Amino acid sequence: MAQVTIKRTTLIVRNAEHMMRFYRDVLGWRVGYQSNMKLSGGIIPGGKPGDEVKLIIMEGADKEIGKIGLLEWVSPRLPDPGPPTHRLGIGNVVLVADVPNMTELVKKIDAFPGAKVHFQPKDGTFPDPRGAGVIEFSQMAFFDPEGYFYETYFRYNRPNPQKFLIRRTTCIVRDIDRTLGFYSNTLGLPKIQDSTMEIEGMLAAGKAGDTVRFAVCKAQHDYIGMAACLQFIKDPLPDPGEATWNYGIGRALFVAGTDDAQGLFAGIAASGVKVTRDVFDRTVPKSGGTGETKMRSMGFHDPDGFVWEVNQRL
């Protein structure tokens, strides 16, 4: 089985430059890649071949994984769905992060145009999932300027990162068993956590007291670059149906790597998910437009409509 390496979560945005400044000035990240390019078409079920897009890739605590991509359609523009609703449902993601300083982060979010603190810092405890006692923490949640949602944690009795560190991206899904089967059996991501709990008010979905099932699959790292899924068991969230498969501003996609694109694609095709682009070879511009990188790529939906782009560098 060809296991994927999850490189980044790419966010489709209205204004990549504004979002870049948020990640730089508020979260303390740096630009790792920036380029304008023409779409070859097919991987992302949005826009069309030849569209001009801008891609800015932000790097945080790790240069290779746990990154964020900011993807903006330059010409033609994508339809604007209107202001963020600041509510989540099936087809949305929750980005979970550790922070170096919660107090300073809240101040910077409050001062940045369009960003919003959803849940003020609150102290709590939970058992260490590795069985090493109890973790004491402060937790806070916020929306970035384009309405993407973050849960953040500062640990009082554990080391904290020197930079804002995204540990995992959690997808809100319809059928967690089907999603986990795809992650494990097709993408080669082993499950490391699976639990059922009642949520509190920090999550901007459902309501406090709702029962959810939550599971985490790891990729090549034991702590960061992980994929997770969450299903509301009681009460279930409304199913958006075919709307989940439409991609535009406000949607997130995964970008991953593999050493065996042909082998992985065979498993993808056999799994029965929707393929957006069969495996193909392409070149993409390097940062700044000097030179090109050759890739073997593919695109597909997972069972809940989230798009995955997987690349093998040639």
C-alpha cells in the first residue's frame, strides 16, 4: 500500500495577500512559496483549465508538513458567497493547533481586520492520549479573516511550540466509519484515536451537549500533519447533499505526497470514490517563477466530498 504524506491544507480564498498578512503578522509564519500560474484543470472541481490563480504557501513550525496554502482565483474571479457565516457543518474543516502564547495571540486576532475570536481562552484538563498523566491547558477558538475555523491550545505542563503549530485538520463528515475505512485502507493512514464525547461551546457547530464521534489518523509524523474526522451522532447535522461536492471560496482541500502515484491511483480507482483527474504528468513553476518542478499528480474526492491532490515529484 502506498501511504500518503499530508503536506498542507489549502484554503480557497478571496484575497490571498490579505490572508498571507494574517498568517505572517498574527500567527508568525513565513511565505515558503508564491506564484501565479495557469490551471491545467481537473484536480479541483472548480474553475476551468487556463484560469489564472495565485498560490501562496505559508510555513509554520515545520518546513515540510502542517503547512497552509492560500489559493485565489485571479482571472476570472470565483463567485463570492458573501460574508463568512461563522458556523460549521458537514464539508467544513477544523484546524487544530498548539500556540506559543495564548494571551498575545488573542490580542493580535482582535486587532486584525476580519478575524474573530469565537471562544475566549478557558482553562481545562484532559488525560494524555499516550497515557502520561493529565494535561493542563488553556483553549481558545477563532475564525480567520476568510471564515476558516481554528481550535488552539496552550499547555501549562507540557512543552509548547515556538511557532503556531497546526497538528491536524479535522473534517466534519457524514459517515465516520466510511471515512476511516478510506483513510486507512486506501490512503494508508493508521487510526491512532477513536472516541465518543459530548461537545462544549468551543466548536462552532451543533450545540453544547451534542454527542460526537471523533477519530484521528496519523501520516508520517506522530504529532503533526494528521487527518481527523468528526461526526455528530446526536443530534446529526443537516446533510448538504450534492452541495458538498461543489468547490469554491470557503472550501479546503488536502495536498499530499506519495512515492508511488500509479500504485496509489490504482487503489483510489478501486475504492469507488469520485476521481476528479486521472494520474498525469505536469510541471509547476518554482517560487518566483524561476524554473519548474516535474510532478505526477492526481485528484479525487474522499467519501465526504473533500478534495485531495496527491503529487509524486519526478
